[in-house]
Amino acid sequence: MKTCNALMAGAAMIVSGLSASGVVAEEFRLGLITPPPHVWTLAAEEFGAALNEASGGEHSVTVFPARQLGNEAEMLQQLQTGALDMSFMTIAEVSNRAPEFGAFYAPYMANDIEHAAAILRSDAARELLEQLPGTVGVVGVGYGSAGMRQILTNGGADSAADLTGQKIRITPFEPILDFYNAFGVAPTPMPLPSVFDALANGQVDGIDMDAELILGLSYYEHADTMIQTNHMMFPMVGLVSARVWAGLSEEDRAMIGELMAAAVDSTLDTYVAREQEWLDGIRATGISYQEAGPEFFGDAIDTWEAIWTERAGDALSSLRAAAAELE
Ligand code: BEZ
């Protein structure tokens, strides 16, 4: 009888998906646009393993890298409807729907990769996440990042004015479009997976990119000059569908929120630790290598500031205040 009761209880649990520990077993799907060996994809895999362990094997996360589930705009839509559970995504896509997030792209707000990490860990940055369930239909658990943005091009430049008329690939989002428009290049918005071919076949003259990918995806093979500008940080955010979140127990929310936040935060440490190694690697390829600072961009920075002071509202001033404190 005892055995029979235990079996019946087990069967009932299987039907309802409830484990002996009281956790409802879930198979989550997490999408990203980055390729399998990328820092973000590895962090997503680590999050899945940590969640599986913390839930006693009840929860699993299947990671879909390299845009298998669509581009970021498509994945954000899927998160909104609950068709996708989770994503590690550029703030770029979020900023297309919640303009306050454009404040993160203020040129030279961060002095370097360490400063960028500190800004992304600030209360001002965290507070911005609070609006996401209401404005975008997603829960933001925390920030990660890729490295600082650089320009890889052909022909070199003494100042941004020398790039006038060149087609430079940018990530498709408004803050960076406004920046490149401000110094007269022809910005060419293009998602990450299309960049290699576009550079290789001459569809663009150069790209806005980070050091990890310039080196790791061999973009340097199709351009002769690296301009290390460090002109912007490039934040990432760990997202859970607000619909999926609403269906989770308090216990699962706490577990997922904590583990996902730790996973995205770990990318900040990775870029701080490895940015210089990747920059050195690019230098070692033998392509021409220049270093430039804010002066390279002339008054483009002020032009950007004028546009985004209005669009990003208080977010720009609060992030700037945090950046100043953290210097
Ligand atoms: C990009 O669009 O340049 C990009 C996207 C995700 C990670 C790194 C770079």
C-alpha cells in the first residue's frame, strides 16, 4: 500500500511537472545572437548549468546561439509574447523601445573597460531596469557587456573628418546612428552575423566593433587599420519574458534572478581581464594601429549630447553622475 501510494504520488507529480522537492520542472529556452565561443554564449551555458544544479536537476536551459531563434528584435518580440523564455541581449535593442537606455551610449561616458563595468554595476544603472516589465514586457535581471567600441577601417584617419563619406557598419540602433551621422560618415546599420561578408565583399569600408570580435572573427583580415578609440561601452542585459516570470514561483524567481544576474555580471569581469589581450592580439596581426581619444571626433560628441539629453531624459544625468563618482 505504501509502495502503491508512493508510485501514485510520483505519477501525479510527473503529470503536473512537480518534483519531490516541490519545484515545478521547467525547460527554459535562452536565445542570443552571439556565436558559440563568444563570452556571452559561454556565460549563458554557465547559467544553465548553475540553474540545473541549484534546482536539483529540475530546471534546464537550452541555449540557442548565433541567431538561431531570430535577430534581437525578433527575440524581443518572442519574449514579449512568452514564446521565448530568456535572452542575453544588447542594450541596443532595448534602447530602440525604451530610449532612456540610449544614455549608456554617451560617447566617452566610460573612460575605459573597468570604468564601464563599474557604471553598469551602479544603482543608477540598476534602477533603469525597473521600468522594463511595464515598458518592454521583459524582466531585466542585470547587466553584462562586450568590450569598448573601436573602429576598424581601410586607409586610416587623423580625425573622424577623414572618414567622411565612408560606409561604416554600425549595430542597428539610434544612439550610435546619431553619433556616426554627427561626423559625416555613411553609417550602415547591420546585425552582427552579416558583418564578416559585408566587410569581405566591400559592401562597407569599415566597422564599429569590439576588440574580441575584431580578433576572434578575423575581421582584421579585410581592413588595414585599427583605430582604438574606446568611444563607447556596449552593455548587455539578461532578460526573462515578463509573462514567463509571472508564472514562476517566488522561489524560482529568486533562484533564476540571482543566477542569471551572476552570469551576466561575470562577463564584465571577463572583458576587464581580457580586453588588453585582444587589443594586443590585433596589434600583433601587423595591420596599421592608431590610438585616438575624444578629440578625434571633434564636435560630434556635443552634437550627440544635445540630441540625447532630450531623448534619454534623467537617465543621462543620473548615469553621468554615477560615472563621475566612480572615476
Ligand atoms: C555588435 O552588433 O557589434 C555586437 C553584438 C553583440 C555582441 C557584440 C557585438
